[in-house]
Amino acid sequence: MLRAAALDGLPWVVHGFSTRAGGASLLGEARVLNLGATEWDTAETVEANRAAFVRATGEERATLVRLRQCHTDIIHRVDAAPRAPVRGDALVTRTPGLLLAVQTADCVPILLADGRTRAVGAVHAGWRGTLARIVEKTLGRMRMEFNTRAEDVVATLGPAIGGCCYEVGSDVAQAFAAQFPEAHEWFEGPFERLASGNDPAPFPWLSMTPPGHAEPAPRVRLDLLAANRHQLEAAGVPARQITRSALCTSCRTDLLFSHRRERGRTGRMMAVIGIRK
């Protein structure tokens, strides 16, 4: 389990980021800690892995609260564990004994803790959630529900696919350019050309290039962690209270799961945060 020093400094907070090591699931020839439903694993093994992960947090009596994640900006306040996972991509609470959980295998897990009101939040931010400003909206929901002030929040961005590896196309570049004036700061590659829609060959079937020999469409690399950090700072969280993992899921498949690098046949990690009883 990975922990953030900033959250360790809040003795009332329990948190952790899982890795792929230490589980009972068999992926190929390796035993891994898969915490999500997949076609290659059994429900019984996943439940055993989740129970082991909760015990490893030191709060084995805590109740795990999960989501049916769908890459949205839907946020739920939970005061008690629902009977089944609810649809959405962020959770907030001020109830001790609940472990708010988000699952990832490349997307950004974000944990939030309000040191003044003792409220916490967990956010799943892929490119669609980031585009929809889900972390900024989660802070707004905490403000509405718990009177959270951004200046009192400690935020940690966990392991995710880095700007070194996360290639996207013109559709994503154009979507971010339309929403964020600063978007060019989070991309590497021909961002301006892709974002402007200035494709030099918009109709490749009219070219003289033989079928199957066309050059691949230009791509850019997106730093999702930088984009979410920007949203946190723009919402008023002090930069010194925001930390981000240096681990890229795609670079470190020895330690972490990566849906993109492993072409979909992989497991799911979990990031959790809660309030000690």
C-alpha cells in the first residue's frame, strides 16, 4: 500500500493507494491484488482481496463504499453505506467508519481532506471527468454540504498514467482547448494544430496514398495530473497542500495496473480515504 505523507499528517484520516502486489488473484502466472470486477477474475477472489486491503489500512471494521464509475461529474454525499454501489465518480462524507473508494488503472485517483471540518472526499478523474471539472465540483459539493473552505483542504493525486505515456487524439485536444485557456500547458506535441482542427489531410481517402500506407494521425500527450492540480489551485487549494505521485501506471506495470499498457487485460487498484472512529 502506498500512502501520502500529507495525509499521514492528519491523525484522524485513514487512507491508502493499493498496488498490484500481495493479492490472491491469478493474472497469467502472477498473483496480484485485483480490487475490481474483471472477466478473468472471480467475484470471491476480488472480495477477499478487498477485505485484505481494508485490513491493511488499519481500520478493518470500516465499511468500504464503492461506486459504479462512469466517467462523469456525478458526486454523492454518503452518511451511511448504500446497499449497492451508486453510479458516479466522486464521494464525500463526514461520517466516521466509512472508507470512500475509487478504482483506477490509469485514471487519476484524488483524495481530499478538510482539516477544519473533518470532511473527506474521493474522486475518480479520467480525461472525461477532468474535462467536466469533477475535482473542482467535488470541492464545491464539500463546501455546500460541510462548509468546507478550499484553503483548509489537503489534496493528494495518486498514481496515474503520466504525461510521458498518455497519448490522445485531436478530439481530446479540441475538447480541452474549448474548456480551458491554459490547456496548452498540459499537452506535449502539436497541440495547437490539433486543437485548432487544422488537419492537413481531413479527407485521407482522396489522397494518392495506397490503402494501409497512410501515416498515423498526429497525437499529443496529456498530463492529467497537471490538469487536475490546476483545477485544485484554481478552486483555492494552496499549492503547498497539493501533492501528486511521481509513479506512472504505464511505466510501472511491475508495481501498478495499467489498462492502456496492458491492453485491457489487467486489474484495478483502489484509493480510499475515511475518518477514524
